[in-house]
Amino acid sequence: MRGVALGWRCAALAAALCAAAGAACAQTPSPGNAPAPGLTLAQALASATERSGGVRQAREQLSAARGGALAASGAFDPTVTSFVTSTRDNQLRWSGAGADAVQPSRALGVRYGVALERQFRSGLVVSPGIEATRKEFSPDATGRNSTASASLVVGMPLLRGAGGQLAAPERAAGALAGAARADLMHAASVGALEAARAYWAYAAAAERLEVQRQAEERSRRLVEQTRILVSAQERAQADLNPLLAALASRQAARSAAEQDLAEARRTLGLAMGVDGDSIALLPLPSTPLPVGGPGAPLAADALVAQAVARRMDLAAARQAAGAQRVLADAAQAGTRPRLDLQLSVGYTGAVPGESWSSLVTPFYRDLNTWSASLEVSWQAALRNATAAGTAAQTRAVQRQGEVAAQELEREIRSGVAVAAQALRHGQAELERADEAVTLSRTSVENEERKFQLGMSTLFDIIQSEDALTSALLSRISAQERFADARARLAYETGALVRDEDGRPVAAPSAVAFSPSP
């Protein structure tokens, strides 16, 4: 009877172990399962491209660059100058001999005018202007008279300042504003990469915690079943010690996994730009980790060409170098001598009259005096050290910018190659990890059958379950590395963010392995 009871209890223990292992296999998080409601990868990327610290700083830099471009264009704003002057002039006049030879004389005058000056980007300067003067004399009773003049002055540089040289600061500022916009897109791409990596680390931490919880539950059930056998005096009390040690180890691993999840949540919250007080409220991830399977072939040349065409940091470096090139060309032109041409035309009219209408009639009546002039001036410095030094400095800065852009392109090309290789290796690693999980599950099932037949021990089952847990954790790490490699390749090729009317928008399809809710 004792042997029968022992066999029955061992069979019950084996059944319990089978049920626990089966539950583990069924409940182990599978990337193919439908995700529970929670934080999606698309939400994490959208938050990072909008709220991350790097994006906010780049947005302010873009505003500053646009302000600089606007200020630079102010050099070509037309200016209007107007004036009104009233004069009173009291004098003593000699009218002849005798006591009354000196008599006071008074002149009253009003002078007004307006002038417009416009500097064009070609160097042309146009300055039209009008001016009128009304005078009244007494006591001679000579009445009132009004004079008016109009003029147009046109100046054109032929050497220094010609050919749009004066517009160089404006063009350079515009190029720098374009570079700042590209920097904003790149900052959003960097933020999206950090968020994608943090999200996958968060998802992996959640998966590891679930695996550790299931391993702890299986270990606890095994302890309970063994205690039943010990109570029935079918197993020695000493048999509980390794099982209790295994349970304590599982509990410690689960506690560590909980802390890892909290750390991963914090890292993701910071990458998303979430307020510090709200990070702890982030829900669990719902976008699944990638599954194994044959990957699409990667064309290295196509990936490199895509990266060179779409990387915004490279575009920003090239635009900044272009801005320096504009300034360097302008500084080089500043070493030339000045040769300016100036044309002036105008007229003067005079009308006597008592009425106030005589203030304006000289502009179109009695235009009795016309004038015109043509002036050519030439100026050259015997030693223009200032202009030559400025040209040398700006040309050196231009070459530095070009070298920086070339070095960045080299880094991008090599980075694409390394990222593509990492993706291939990650795919192969994930396939091997999936194979290891399948074999470990088969080993657990075999040990359970052997235990039922009396061909295996309790400790063999524990060992096989430990191997399954390790295989599951290794597969999660492989999934995380594979997902990280894909995010890195998407970043290297400039596919993480797209430009929508100057606003960076994340492209989660570039890093997700299944449609995000």
C-alpha cells in the first residue's frame, strides 16, 4: 500500500508539474499575441519628436535663425525721410543816407520736403526727393514767393559692391535658417531613435518581468507539492532545501526585474519628454517585440544613397558650408577697388502768390530750371589689409565647414554599413534564440514524461525548467537587440522622421515589426 500511495503521489506531482509547465508555455509572452491596451510605439515616437528637450531647443534655434534672416533683409528696406522747417530772420538793412538809413527787415520762411531711398540687392541705389520753400519779406511788401525742387539720384557700383555682393549677408542668413530647419529635423530623428530604443528596452523589461513571475510561480508550486510528499513521509525534509533556495532565487530575480522595469519606464519617459511627475503613470507597452523569420535582403548601395539623400544633419552641414561660401565670396569681392557711377536729374520751379495754393504749384508750373549730372568715381586702397584678412578668414571657415560635411558623410556611409550588418546578425541571433526556446520546451516535456516513468528525478525537472527560463530571457534579449538594430538602421538612413510643412513627424513604420494600434 505504501508503494501504491507513493506512486499515486508521484503521479499527482508529475501532473501538477506538467500543468505548471504547460501553463508556462501557454502564458509565456509571445510577440505574436494580440497586445493589451497600453502605450504604443507610435505614441512614444510622436511624443519624442514633439516634446523632447533636443527638439524644443532646435525649434528655438530655428526661430533665432529666421529672426537673423529677417534682420539681414532689413538692409534693403526703403527709408522715407520728411521734414518741415519754419524760420524767422530779423535783419538791419541800409536804405540810404540820413537818420533813417538803417531800417529793420524781416523774412519769414517755411521749408518742407520728403525723400525716399531704396537700396537694391544688385547694389543699385535710387533716391528720389522733393523740397519746397515759401518766403515772405517785409516791410518791402514784396509779397510771397514759393520755390520747389525735385531730384532723382541713381547710384550703381561697378566693382566693389556690384553683382549682389551687398546681399551676401542676407543670402547667408537664409542658408543658415535652412540649416537650422534641417537641424530641427535631425534633432527630431535623434529623439525618435532614443525613444525607439527606450521603448524596446521597456517592452523587453516587461517581458522579462513576466517570465520571472511565471518562473517564480512554477517554483512555488513545486515547493508546495514537495511539502505534501514530505508530510506524507514520502520525501526527505532535506529535499525541500534546494527547492526553497530555487524559489528564493526566483523571487530575487523577479524583484530585480521589477526594478529594471521601473528604470526602463523612466528612461522612456525622459526620451518622450514626459513631465517628471507623470513618468510613473506611463502604461505598459503594447507594441510587441519582433518575431523571428526570414528577413528582406538589404541592398547596401541603395541604403547608402538613401542615407546621403535624406540625412538632415548632412543637409544642415552642407547648408552651413554654403552660407560660409557666400560670405567668403563677398569678402573676396570686398578686396576690389571701388568704381561707382552716379546719375542725378532734377528741376526747380518758382511761383509768386499770396494764396496757399502757391505752396504746391511750383511742382508743376514754371519749371524753368532743369539740371542733370553724371559722376564716375574710383577709389582704391594702397594696401587693403582689412579686406584681405577678412577674405582669408571667411575662406578658411568655409573650408572648415566643407571638411566637416565631408567627414559627416563618411561617418554616415560607414554607419549605414555597420547598422545593416547589425540587423543581419540580429536576425540570425533571433532565429537561433527561437530554436533554443523550442528545444528547451521539448526538453521540459521529455523530463516530465521520464519523471512519470521513474526515469528522471525532481531535480532534472528543475534543471530543465531553469534552462527554459534562461532560453526565454535570452530570446527577449535577442528580440530587443534586433529591434534596436532596425531602429538604428532607420536612423542612419534618415527614415525615422519625415518633414510635413516644416514640422517633424515620426514614421513608426520604419521601426515597428507589426502595425501599431
